Amino acid sequence: MDYEAVIGLETHVQLKTRSKMWCGCANEFGAPPNTNVCPVCLGLPGVLPVANEEALRLTVLTGMLLNCDIPRHAKFDRKNYFYPDVPKNYQITQYDKPSTQSGHVDFEFEGKIVRVHITRAHLEEDVGKNFHFESNSGVDFNRAGVPLMEIVSEPDITSADMAYTYLNALKDILIFGGVSACDMEKGMVRCDVNVSVRPKGQQELGAKIEIKNMNTFSGVRRAVDHEIPRQIDVLKAGGKLTQETRRWDDTAGITEVMRTKEYAHDYRYFPEPDLMPFEPSDDWIADVRKRVVELPLARKQRFMTMYNLPAPDADTFVNDRPLADYFEKAVRSASNAKAVANWVINNLRAKLTESGTSLESVKIQPPQIQELITLVDSGKISTKIAQDVFTEMFENGQSPASIVEQKGLAQVSDTGAIEQFCDEVIAANPKSAADFKAGKAAALNFLKGQVMKASKGKANPNLVGKILERKLKLA
Amino acid sequence: MLNQLTISELRTRLTKRAASSRELVQACLDQIKRVDPKVHAFLSVDEQDALAQAEIADRAIAAGLPQPLLGIPIAVKDVLAVKGHSLQCGSKILDKFVSPYDATVIARLRKAGAIVFGRLNMDEFAMGSSTENSAFGHTRNPWDLERVPGGSSGGSSAAVAADECIASLGSDTGGSIRQPAALCGVVGVKPTYGRVSRYGLVAFASSLDQIGPFAKDVRDAAILTRVIAGHDSLDSTSIPEPVPDYAIQLTGDIKGLRLGLPKEYFIGGMDKEVAAAVQTAVKHLESLGAVTQEISLPHTDYAVATYYIIATAEASANLARFDGIRYGMRVEGADPNELYMKTRGAGFGAEVKRRIILGTYVLSSGYYDAYYLRAQKVRTLIRADFLKAFEQVDAIVTPTSPTPAFKAGEKSDDPLQMYLSDIFTISCNLAGISGISVPCGFTSSPKLPIGLQLLGKPFGEGTLFRIAHAYEQSTNWHKERPEWTTKPS
């Protein structure tokens, strides 16, 4: 019997806010232990939470980026469980009335565009971090109360690679939207993976097995790659799978049981009485909507259709937003967008890397790229000369026309002048001329090169070719 | 003696320099030394700190500063955070905990010039109606030391009744200000939910808790309420409603005000003398020009059950933070779970454990809908009862407590009987409305105070003060003091 995997992901993302979720402490990674803390985030007796509005905005913004509905009534709830890193022994989260729900994310996977539905993206608070020493343990509460968003996907994912690609697409969206820095090294993105398997064609889902606390995307891919065959093997051997929570041992490359269903937590959710329901107004939502940006995939598709760019160029622009913005300022019509893209990607980017300058301080004004291309297209300068002109432009920001003017780089299309160069070259290279006549076509290129050299690169190469050919055939 | 006077009387004397704040604070400290070994209202008093504050206040008085509470010593229930002072909520589990911050009400008292002093005894985490659930000994009723002062703010009511302070703050989740005020013969106010910031009040049941004052008369209660009320950005449930000057509303004129008598509150089972005193008070209010009418609050019967589901559910989460990890008592264990169990097992008293277990149960998977969700629905009905009644009347009149102060130990083995002593006060918290208890008489033998409860609309404190003040000023009940506490030593 053939089996298929059904995978859903719960992705936790720290939001990019200046302060924590319920207090004014800095939302900052790497401070000495327990220095970004106050009575509120330490859960001291008598304190109350006050919601960080920017975190609410970023959550709703995420909902918009993930095509979610934005309910006009959301609320916070308490999720009760005891753990030393949870200062209040409950976590404030959104249980049955999240800030966003019912969306989807589209991304490229194996050459196609696929869709994963989003159940919800809701707002909660991060917890502290436990540290274990030789004879005791400690908790750092700097992270406690950092705004954390949980993005829950529908079980639309079918493989480890797809899970991996989904996570990267999600990460790109969140970074694009300015929602989170998504710095994996700093633990800003963590996920729980729900994996089940079922015989192909069966509607009913298999037992849901959750792998908790994954903090790298490659770890997720490896864990799922391990977990799917493990579950299938259990079933094939006649075994039965039951709902459980597992942990991923990255070193051993295996998952192992953390707790089975009977030890599952009863979180005893109930509405957080210290916070009012969140009921955003039309104006508030409209203000958030202004922050919606074009997403990576949409951007890629737009670059491909609007500018007729090939996929690799579009990808370059999706991944390098400033460069893409520069390109869009430089390009004037779709007809020669590819030429502009070439200059921007091949020349400008190379020069930036080479000189270690940033795009903000670049001296070439975007329209000057177009001017340069026009000079080439009109035959005013050769492509080769254009490279030199570009270098000049990059160094001093002068317009290409004035560089060509000053340095006398204009292409020579005066046939009289070219004829003279050709005559001289043919006279000086009788062997090559004889070779051409004997049928060696390559000899023409050599002679052409000599003419270009004699003209210091300014002769119009097309004309040189034509004139040389005519003269050699006549002679 | 200065400690027997009211805020308004004292403010006059202080501004005229007829007395100093230092003398006043000293008078309170002397009274505490004299009577508190018997009453045990205070868990601790930092005398030096109080006197130092008094000296600062005296300098401010000399400079002519006009704050409404300048130089007045106000004592606080052990549930309110005062920076640098012990905060134990009457519990062993907060062993040696010192608050690093001031509650908003404390900051407001200070801004108004008050001298904030003393930690007043209470039922552990405000759970109880007799102050017998304190981990640090019972508080006694100054009117009869064999009897309880009520609770949970029993220390706050007893201290005012015994003139150990000029006024005090307490908290009221189901009657914890009004019931002890009634049992000790002082004025107690439960403001509208959202009227007073809860920041710095250790939560028992967050959706029911409110901080309020205990005072020797209605005017003082009005002055104090004005000081502590108002929106606070640190409490998301505090409401940005302007705070009126309640004292100027105390005109003594209540002609034409409509008072509702809920028929569900005047039924059998009440102490006869309490019933009679309340009836007399109603007649008295009528004689002052108020118009009374019978009203109905049909869901009254469900109030106690509803309350004990919602309050315990919230408490089960609110008290989860007392776990021995970060502060307070810790009993070591082999792993965190064992540490939690040992710490909480040793740190909490029986009533607190009972309520945590009950609250945990009603929120459990499979029971939530039957208990918590249903209780929330009933709560909505109870609030609707009151809002409907307030379409017809300006305030509601009831007894505060069905009985006068009972004997220590009398109900402590029967939680249900104890719960029923809050039967008239609980609905006010569920509905989120305002309430006040004023003295309205005494039982004959022994002589024990009886309280009259007035319930008002949301943000109807002004009307309650006006009615209570008019009543009080035409009676002498509020002037009575337990005789032994007034004799000079």
C-alpha cells in the first residue's frame, strides 16, 4: 500500500517592535541576563498587561500579507501551564478569536506555484529562557513578553521539501513586510511541525504527531524526512500510531517521544480579564493597509510580465530590493528593459561589490543608464566603449553623453575614415588578406581587430566588417 | 484625640496649624500600640517611615500646599503594592516579598499628600469573609473581640473603627470592602469596575476586583474616592471617564430621588435586628424625601454560584505565579513540578487551595462550557437585571450583610455558610456597578454595627455619596465608637 504525508506547521515569529508586548522593556536580543525586565514582564504580584499597539498592527499587517480575514472582534486569552520560563504560569495568547484568520500563501515549489492555506496568525507573548548549570538552573526573562506571532497553516503540505520551501517563502514575506527580522540565529523563528501519514486516497487524517520546538528550517526538513518513513514503517509493520508530541534530536537525526496523549496539557484557556477585546476601527485597519508591500512572488511575476525579464533576473530583483528599485527607476519602456537589467545586474552590481560602495551613494543617476543604452543603440558608441563610459560614469557621475564628448569616444561611422584605416591594415597584413581570399573566414576577424585597434576602438565595427569584406573581395 | 477625627476635620486643623501631621501620625501610632495587640488589624507598621513622611507633609503644609490629603495617615490592605514595603496578601507564600513599585492608587495617595503607612491584615489573597484566613493571625472586631471584623478587608475596617488610622484602602471582589465596613460600623465603598486602577492590586479575580476606601464618614469616603479614581494607562480595564468632585455633590438633599428595594433581597433567613434596622433606614430615607419602590432583580438566586465559578476560575490563573521560582517562599524539589507542589502545598492556606482547585476544575476541558461559559452568560443576565432596574430608580437599597459580625470560628469550618455572608454584596461585582455601605444601627446585645448597602449605576458613585451622606448626617450611627478604644490609656 502507498502512503502519503499530511503536514501542517505552526510557526512562531518574534515581531519587530521596539518594546515588549505588555510593558516598555526593550525588545532586544543579546542583553545580559535579566536586564530587559520590569515588574510586568517578570509577573510580579499586582502588575497588569497593556497591549503594544505596534504588535497588534504588525499582526494585522501579516494577516493582510497572507490574504487573511481581519475580524473586527479579537480578544486575548490565558493559556495555563506551569513552567519556570513562564513568569505568570500562563501565557497570554489569542485562542478562539484571533486577530487574523483564513488566508493563504502562494509560493514556487518544484517549478509550479503552490498554495498553503493559513488557518490563522495570532498574537501572543514569548517566554523566558531556561539555563542549566552544574548544580542549579536559572531563567533569563529578557525574552519573556516579547511579542510573538503564531502562524498556523492548514495541513496542506505534503513533503519535507515543501515544508522547507513554505517556511522560506513565509520568512521572505515577513522580512519584506517589515514584520520580523526573522533572524534564525537569534531564535526569532521557531516552529512546531504536525505530521501524519495515511494510505493514499484515504480522506480521514492519520494520528497527528507533533514535533515541537524546531529552530532551523533545515532541521524541519530533516525531521520531516525522518518522521514520514518512520510513521509509514510503523503502519506497514501492522502497528498503530496515536497522537503524541515528539522532539527532534538533531545530532542523532531521530525524533523521540516527549509526551503521549494522556499526558497532553489541558491548557484551560479562558478570556484574559486584564485586557479588553480588540476591536479595530475602519481607520485603524486602513492605516495598517497602507503598510502592505508587494510580496516576493507577486514581485517576481510582475518583473517577468511587465518587463519581459527572464526568471533569473526577476529573482535577482526580488532578492535585492534596492537594486530592483534602482532598476525600476532606470527602465523607461518594456522594449529595452532587458538591456537595462543587464547593465544594472552585470555592471552596476559588480562595480558596487568591487568598490565596496552601497547603492545609496552610487553616483550614476538611474536615467543615465538609459542614456548610455541609447548611445549604444543609436550606434554613437560601441558596446565595448560603453563599458569604459560606464566606468567613468560610476566614478564621477557624469552623463554618458558628456563623457563621450569630452573623451572623443564617439564611434566613427565616417566611411572615408574607416576606408583609410582598412586600406592601411590590408597593406600591413598581406598574409591575412591572402588567407581570407583563400577561404579562411577567421582572418577577417583578425583584420577587423586591427582596424578597431588603429581607430582606438571608435570605428563602427559593423561598418569595418562590411568595408573590409568589400575591399578584400575586390582586391 | 486627633486619631478620632475625620479627614475634613483634620485638614482644617492642619492648615490652621492647630495640629501637625507628625502629632496626628503619632496619635495613630499610639492608638495602634494601645489597641492593636487586641484587634490585630495591622500586620506591620513602619513607624519611622510614617513619621518621616509626616515631617515632609508638615513642611508642605507650612509652605501652603493645598493637596486634599496632605498630612493624613492612610493605612493600606496587604494586597496593595507599596514600594519598599512588604507585600504578602496575608499569605505565607509571599514570604519576605518586598514590592519594587507603587500601585497606582498608592502613587495617587502620595500625590494627594497622604501618609501611606502600615500593612493591614486580610483573608489570604482576599479570599474570605472574616479575616480568619490570614496566615498571620485573625483580626478581631473592635466592637466585640470575640467576633470577626468581616472580610476579606477586615484589617482595613477594624483599623478605621478602632481609630488606628484616619482612613484605609481595601479591595472588594464580592463584598470584601462593604461587608467588613458593615460589620465594623464604618463607611466602605466599592467603586464601579474600571473606576479605580487595579495596577498594583494583587489580583484575586481580575474582572471583579476593585480598590476602594474605608472611612469614618461619607464625606471622607467621597474625598478618598476622588483621589484614587480615574483612568490609568497601566490598567487596560480602567475607563477614561472624568472624575467628578464628589464632595460638592453632598448637598443633603435627596428629595425625589428614586430608591429601589429588590424584593429578592428582603426575604426570610435574615437576622431580625438587621432586617428591622434596614426597614427603619428605608423609612428614614423616605422621610428625607426619597421615593421608594419595589423592584425585581430576578437572577439574584444565581449570583453566589456564578460568582464562585468566575472568581475561582480567574483566581486559579492569577495565583499560578506564586510558584517558588522567582520570589517568595520556596520548598525545594527534585524537579520543577515537585518544587511547585511542595511550595504551593506549604505556602497556600486551605481556603485558597479550595478555590484554586475549584477554579481549575471549572476551566477544565469538558467542563468549561457547563461551568465557566454558563456562568459568564448568567453574569450578563445579572448585569442586565441591574441596568434595567436603574431605568426606574437612581439607587438600590439593601442590607449589606444578612447578619451582624459573627463569632470567630463560627463559620470557618463551613465554607458554604461563609460564602452566604456575601449574598447581598456579590451581585454588585458581577454587574460591575458601584456600591457603598453606611452604618444604619446596632444590634442590642451585644452591640454590633449594622450596615446599609446602596447600589448605584455604573459611575453612579456621586449619587450614592449624596444619598449616604444625607442619611448619615441625619443619624448618629457613624459617630459611635467601641467604647474601650476611645478611653485614654
